[in-house]
Amino acid sequence: MENSEFIKVVEEFGSPLYIYEADKIKFQFKRLSNAFKNVENLRINYAVKALSNISILKLMKELGSGIDTVSIQEVKLGIKAGFDSNKIIFTPNGVNISEIEEVSKLGVQINIDNLSILESFGNKYPKIPVCIRINPHVMAGGNSNISVGHIDSKFGISIHQIPHLMRIVKNTNMRINGVHMHTGSDILDIDVFLHASQILFDTAKNFKNLEFIDFGSGFKVPYKNGDIETNIDELGEKLSLKFNSFCKDYGKNLILAFEPGKFLVSEAGSFIAKVNVVKQTTSTVFAQIESGFNHLIRPMLYGSYHEIYNLSNPDGRERFYSVVGYICETDTFGSNRKISEINEGDYLLFKNAGAYCQSMASNYNSRYRPGEVLWAKNKAHLIRKEEEFEDILRNQIEISNDSIF
């Protein structure tokens, strides 16, 4: 999209606003598919938690994607979006077994990462095929907050617990049809990921009725000019060789599965907010926008970097600003950033805002969550309205003073 198109859209639908470009999502999906073109059976399951708008899910379905879900609500969203149950995998963590049972009744692939739950489920439903999530004890990402395959992670069944796992499978006579790992986001070293994949292959040899091996995701995207990213083509070439060799030895062509979220939608998303105030203090120039971490929490939660661009004055003289929000506590999007000169009323655009941004938005300070627009075929399509005051009160119950006061 061009600057003028961004401004036209935000002036039509209001600010702050999330905008997603369909062509960029399609490009990333095709890029991942092409990287593994030498694998006979490839399945891409989009991670719904990254961006769960139903229109985005429908776009993923049109691209041929399945979906990876972590809650029964995400499962139901996927079914509502038109996904067949056999195109959905459910990978929860720490949920009650009743939720897993409810999802299994919908015909969705179950992925279990806990020995206790595995034994309970196997005793009750030995005929329902189950995937197991392994923790390879490998730190493949650069951010400990979003890396989930290391030894201290709460996710997965430890590779050191494989003997116990095998006893459960034997005792319950349950069927394991898939093995899975997810090292977490921001994979920096392909060789480390390939090392983790070998651990998964070694685990897979224990099971004779597999249908798929799921390698999770966590492919790093660039956050600024010159930033490193996962070399997806190199990974595709090397992992495909290892996978095809494993299938030959296994005696069966399995499905190679991934569950990308950020990789597919991060770069497709932009967040736009208007500047309320430019405030000079004794040491800093603040650009204070009509938003806060209630709309975009990743910088405060993860220390994540989002490039900030002045849509209204792209060619202006560059100056240094700290871009902050209107939440009544520390609420910083970027400190000491070089940005084209900012004036009150300018629109600032935050890049890489497609993944884990709107999906983690809240009503903190009783603020409204922003709207969402999908830019497709050179046209803006509103896919979520900005909230109104009635939405804040929707599920609140106002009781009379006589009842409690």
C-alpha cells in the first residue's frame, strides 16, 4: 500500500486502526510452500492465536491452510470460518481435560503435551488418535519470553520422559498418529532447529502408526532494515532432505506439518494512530499518540521492536522522539527513535503489526479496542468495527444501590 492509501483508509474508518494486506499474507504462504516443494505431503496450519479475525481465517482457508488452535473458542472460530474438523489441530497447554474431551467430540486432531492428561485421555478414549508434543530441550529462538522448547519451559513432554510415555501408550493401547514440537518464535540458527528436528525424528521411530510429524514454527521475520530473519529456503532444503530420508526408512510417506503464525501475518499488518501531543521535556521530545499498550502491548510485554513511520510527513527532517501512549503508567512504543519531524495531528504507522497485536488488545482504562481493515484487490474491507461505549458495558451487570450499599 502507498502512503496515500493508508491515509485514505484511516480517514475513512477512523484512528487508531489495524490494516492487513492480503497480498502479503498470500506471498508469505506461497514462500513457505515453495521452500518445501520437495516434500510430497506438506500441511501448513495457521496459528490462529497470532490473528484470529474470522475474515483472516477465511483467507487462510482459501489459500489451502489448516489451522493450529490452542482453545476451544479458536476451534469454534475455525469451524465457523468453514474449516473441516480434519484441518484443525488442537494444541492446548494446562487446560482441563474436559475441554480436550469437548474438542475431540468435534473430530479435531488432539495434541497432548502432558503425561497425566495423556494417561487420562488414553484410558477413556483409546481409539481416538492422538498427537504428542515433545519438548526437545532446545533453545532455538532469541527471546526467552517466546521460546518454548527449552528445558525450563512449561510446554511439551520432556524427551527424558519418553520411557514413561511409552509405558502409558502400551498400557492404554492408545494410538499415536503424530509427533510434534514447537521451539518458539524468532528461530535464529537453522542448525539448532535441525538438531531439534533430529530429536523429533528419533522420537517418531517409537511409533508405528504415524500420519504426520509437526515441526511447529517460530520462523523469524525482519523488524527493521538489515535485520536478520530465518533463511526459510535453506531450512526448507535441509529439512526436506532429512524428512524424506526419514520417511524412506519409516516405510511410509508422512505429512510434514508446520504451524506458522507470525511468519504469515506479521509483515502484512500495520497499526496507525494519530499524534495527540508533541511534548518537550528537559531531556526528551515525546510524541504522544491516541493509543497505548491497551492496543499494542508487545513493546511493553516483550520489548519487541516495531518500526515507526510518519505517514503524514515522510520526507520531513529527521528528529529523535520517544513515542508513547495515553495509558496512565509507563506506556512506551519506542524510545529515542529517529523519525521524520512529527506534528500534532500526524498519523504514525507501526510496522509488523499483524501478529499478536490486535489479538492481545484490551479495554484497559475502559478504552475501546480499535477496528480492523483487510486491504484486498486494491480495496479496503472493514473486518472489525471499532468498539463503542455499549461494548464496554455489554457484559457488566449493574445492580441497584439498595442491594449492597
